[in-house]
Amino acid sequence: MRRDKRKTRDLDIVDLDDRYDSGKKRSSGKKRPHARNVEFAVITYAFLLLFISLCGYFVYFVSFKSEDFINHPSNARLSKLSETVLRGNITTRDGVVVAKSRLKGKDEERIYPKGRVYAHVIGYNSNGMAGVEQESNFQLLRSHSFFLTRIANDLKNVKSQGDTVVTTLDSKLQETAYNGMGSYKGAAVAVDPDTGAILAMVSKPDFDPNTVATSWKELSSSDNSSSVLLNRATQGMYPPGSTFKMVTALSYLQNGGKASDIFQCNGALTSSGYTIHCYGGEVHGRQDLTQAFGNSCNVAFATAGLSLGEGKLYSTAQDLLFNKELPTTLSNVKKSSFTLKSVEDKPLVMQTSIGQGNTLVTPLHMAMIASSIANDGKLLQTHDVDHIENDNANLVKSYDHHPSVTLMSKEEAKKLRVFMRYVVTNGTGRRLNVSNYRAYGKTGTAEYSSNKQESHSWFVGFAKKGKKKIAVAVVMEGAGSGSAYAVPLAGRMFDTYLGE
């Protein structure tokens, strides 16, 4: 009996082993439940993450990008809106109407009461669109009139009044800039450093937006060498001349230079067979960086540029948004161009350091750099629309235009303000040294052809009175010295905005 029991146990053990082996064989081609659960979890979480991402993008699109697509000229919905809405007014921030529509029978006519004064910044709505007319097209074709009025208009097949776009433009400042440009080609831009609001924007030569439809062929002709439709404030590409010394000075300070460093100016500097001269052949003698900036000494700044290492000036220019999109809501804004990377071509380094060479800037960009210096290194998004109202002056939509980028440190901005103040008190901008506000700036005389006697007149700077500030950039083509032409216009703009 004992032997039989032992045999039975042995058989049981063999049977268990056989079942274990066969189980291993059966499961060798299948995954265990735990592994399958992990795969299901990974797939589930992947789809969940994708869903959350899509939801996030949808919210972002609706909040920030939808109006860009709605406002696109090819959007057929806009033409439908114009069938039931009379295009809204555009006004300055102080209530001056600069664009409005009226019905002549069944036809709608767009009128610009101030004509040429606001031509480029407000734009036109005929043969295409430009300026605020383009940027705010969707808002101008929406109506938030009293809803019963809109219902009644729909029943009578009458257009409802479109909403009013209130710009950031100051009417008195705009007229001052326009009149001050006179017959010179060029541009004048004014920005509020604390908000990024465009206070004035003028480009010349100009055109009458009331007659764009009838004079389109002439205005848009490729034979028109004046490029009348070009907004020189946002699209004009100019050599910055000595206004670029703000960039060179900043780069010099960022790379170990000091305001107390001494430069010796004998009126000319020669390197690698190339000679650079100070304006008018002036000899400035011994001066520190502050004095060199105030006197716009080419020798000192060419020397400073040559002392900078490989790519240093390029890096500073990049920090100041050269070769980059500017933070602005304005349309069709060109990038300023800075190409110098190598220090081997010393003549080009010397030229670039004083704002010549291959560097090109827009007046808007230079005004924004001045604005950031006035605002402790921070640059706010520039914009020319403040808010939207309905026909009863009730608020429809306001905009938050305050996201900012930091172009330089607070300490660096402070040092540049010292330099720019010296320009006004002791240097080339002494005409702006008045008692009723405090002005800062940099003049520039930019050569633009092989004729050394031909140059653009520049001024870039800002002024403040109490808590009120204004930053400006003025360029007058072919006018000559910045201190003789651009500075007086900047002064009139400061006077108008800050009070004489």
C-alpha cells in the first residue's frame, strides 16, 4: 500500500510538471494580461493628450487667431456683412472722425475728412485695403446698434450702422508731424513708451485716400518712382546713420566697455587702408564715451566697433530685434536688416559701427528702440487701435496690448539715457534743451549714395513731463544734417504732446 501511495504521488508530480510545461508552450505565443493593460493605458493616454492639445489649440485659435482669418480679404463672409452693415467710422482717440461712410442712393461712399494727413496710417478701402481700414476690416463691418434697431433695419432692408474703431492717434500731434515734414520725403512716428500706442504716423510723399479709386492706375504704376502708396514709417528701409550708435554703445557696454573709457579723435581713423572721418571733418580730441555719443564722433565709435569680438555687435542687434518680426499689431511691417557677423572686414566694421555699411532700419523700429530705453528696457506691443464702440459710443471691445519683451537690462537702459540726455544738453541735439520737459535723443546723418554730400536727416529719442512720455523717430530724405532738420520737427512734436 505504501508503494502504491508513493507511485500515486510521483504520478501527480509528473502530471503537474507536464501541465506546467504545456502551459508554458500555450502562453509562449500570447502576451500576459498585465502587458496588454500597459499597452492599452499608453494608447489611451496618448489619445487623451492629443485631445487635450486639440482643445487647447481650439481655445487659442478662438481667442487669438480667429479674427486674423475672419479679417482676411479672401473671406467671402465679409462681403456678406457689407450687404447689411454700413461700414463704421474710424476716429482718433480725441474724437476726430478720419474715415466714415455715407449712402448715395444705394451706393456706399467712403469719405476721409482729413484727406492726406492720415493717408498711410488709416489707409484706404478701394482697390484693396491698407492701414487701419485693413487691420480692422471685420470690426468696421459689424454692428452692435440697439438690437431692436437692427431688427427694424433688417425688415426695411436698410443697412445698420457699423461699429466705430477708435485709434490711438492724437489728432494735434498727427497734424504737427504731417505739417512739419513739409515737402520732404520720409516718415515721422510717435509712440507712447508706457502703453505701446502709436500716437502719430506720417509718411511722405502722400496721397488723397478720397481719390484712390479714380487715381489708382497712376498711384500703383511701376513707373511711379516716389512709391506714394508705400508707408515709409513701417516699410521704408533706411541706413540709420549715427542713430545706430545707440546699438554700438550698448554692445560696447555689454562687452566690458565703460562710459568713462577715453577715445582720441583726430578727425579721421584709418584701418586696413580705409579711412573714416567725423562729420564735416571735425576734430573732437580727447573724450569719454558719453561725450563721443553726444558729439556723434565717428572716430570713437569706429574704434569701439573694432574692439568688439566676433559676432558681438550682431548679437546686440539681434537682441534689439534686428532681422526679427517686431511685436506690433500693425500690418505689413518690414524687418530691419543687420548682416555683419565677421570682424575680419575692418572697413565694413567701421562703417557698420557708425550706422552705415549694409544696415537698414524702419522708422517704426527705431522709435520702438527709443521707447524701450525710456521704459527701462521693456518694449510694449505697438498698436494703433485702442477700442471699438457702437454708434451710441458704448464700448464693444477693448484690447489688452501690454505684453512686453525685454530688449536690455534696466541698468543698461539707464546708461543709454545718460548718453541721450547729454546729446540734448551738450551735444548735437541742444535745440531740444528746454525747460518745460526733459528730452533725450540721438541725431543722425545717413549717407545713402556715392555722393557724400547727399544724406538723410535723422532724430530718434523721447521726452517726458511728469508721468507723460513720448518716443519719436523722424527721417527726412536728402535733408542733410539731423540736427538741422529732424531735430526741429521732433521738438515741435514734443511741444505739441507735452504742452508748450
